[in-house]
Amino acid sequence: MSLQQTLKAFEALDSALASGQRVADLLARHSSARVTVEEIVGDEGKTDFVKIVIPGSSGKSVGGSSPTLGIIGRLSGIGARPRRIGLVSDGDGAVTAIAAALKLARMQCEGDPLPGDVIVTTHICPNAPTRPHDPVEMMGSPVSSEKIGAVEVVPEMDAILSIDTTKGNRILNHKGFALSPTVKEGWVLRVSEDLVRIMEMTTGRRAVTFPVTMQDITPYGNGVYHLNSILQPSIVADAPVVGVAICTETAVPGSATGASHEIDIAAAVRFAVEVAKEFGRGTAQFYDPQEFALLTRLYGSMRHLRQAAAGD
């Protein structure tokens, strides 16, 4: 069960006093979790970047070889104060990531460590700006996507779940969460069969996926339309990235308050925890390395899609 951790994370962030230190305090009783907080300043304000490392029993942090899963809580801001009061819909990614960290840290304290390390990153900003977007208003960020991307992707991550609210569109019409295809080095690969299996196992329902366009895996700020920022970590990471979209049947503004659904977030947390278990022990893969090698041999690299503009 992950609902208890979801509610703890939700209550901690649904506040004008929310901060990186508050997240660190949440995890303080779990001695195994290593939490660092760094203030990042941008053109429109500041945010607290949070990194949480939960060491595995045979993870790299203890000299082992088990792979490391990255869980990124992707968002622009958890609040739009003073314009809006309360946690905004855009904050679901941060809530999910922190709740997953709480669950994994508790498991370790209860004698159930995972084989591989898990690194959770997100940022906490209760006073973010908003921006116009079609079909509904979205949140802006006090710090550029490039600045956030440079710290949220950690080199030790061997695969990444990028968790983000994806409600401000008419493309994904499902309430709950959905998976993207795997993205690696500019290539949009097939949807991972292992992640589909884990999603169906944890939800008890058929898996739901969503389409990814070439535009979505190019950098923000290049002038083209993006569904949202869910796959921006793939611009920085060489590791495979899968988007975990918290979604709804209707188009909901990212700046909307009272629009976060605890049960849907808890379902995504449960999924992330089970992926962490299987990835660390080598029973779940995000992509087929041999097929990826064949694709690049046949058609070349797609890494140029990660550049801000042609020739950069």
C-alpha cells in the first residue's frame, strides 16, 4: 500500500510554507535515506531542488553492481501563489516522487531493502508563475527547464521514470496514469513490455499508454509545441526515459487547485515502487539494447534532436 505515504507527501506540499527542508524533515526518521536540498535561483524566482538517495543492498553506492533507477518528479511548481491558494495540479509529479521515496525508505527500515539504488529528484516551489497554453493554462517555472534538467538527471541513473501531471490536453483522455514509449538519445522506442506488465499487475486494469511526438522530445524553448515537459529529462540523459503521466478524462489547467486525486497518485507510486524492485534485480527492462544498437547502426544517431536549435 502507498496511500499513507501519498497523503503525507500531499499534506507537506499543500502549504505556502512548503520547502525542500520540509521534505527532508519528512524523511528524517528513515536513517537510510540520504537527502540533499539546494536552492536554485532563476529569472522569475527560486525553487528548492531535492535529491533523495535510497541505497540498495547491492547498489553502486555500496560498491555493488545492481542497476540504479531514477525517479524524477517533473513539474514547474507546486503552487501559484499569490494568484492561487493551495497545491496546483502541476504538483502531482512532486507528490508522487516524494511519496515513492517515503515508501522505499520505510521498506528499507522494515528489513526490505531493494537490490539497486533508487535516486529520487524533484523541486519544490510554492510560488511559481503561470503561463498561457492551449487548450488550458499551464504553470510556468521560476527556473528554466534547462537549469532544472541539469540537476534532476543524475549520471548514476541507469533508467528513469519521469512522473508529471499530463492533464492540460485533449490527447490523453484517461483518469489515472499512463505510460509513454521509451525515449533514448533522441529515439522513440517501443513501449516496454515489462513496464506494461507491471502497470497491469499494480492497477488490476489494462495498461494505458500515450503517444509521443518528435516535438515532445526536443528542448523546451525551441518554438515548437510540446504536450508538456514530461520527457524533457531525455534531453539530458543517455539512460532510457519513460514518462509516467498523471492524467484525467478532461483537460485540466496545470494551475488548477483542488484537482489532485490522491488515489491516482498512490497508484502511480505503487507502480514506481514495483518498477524499482524489478529493475534493481534485473527482471524488468526499459528497452532492448540489441535492437537499439541495430537501429542506430541502420539509421544513425538521433542525438541531434536534443539540441536547442540546429547547429547548437
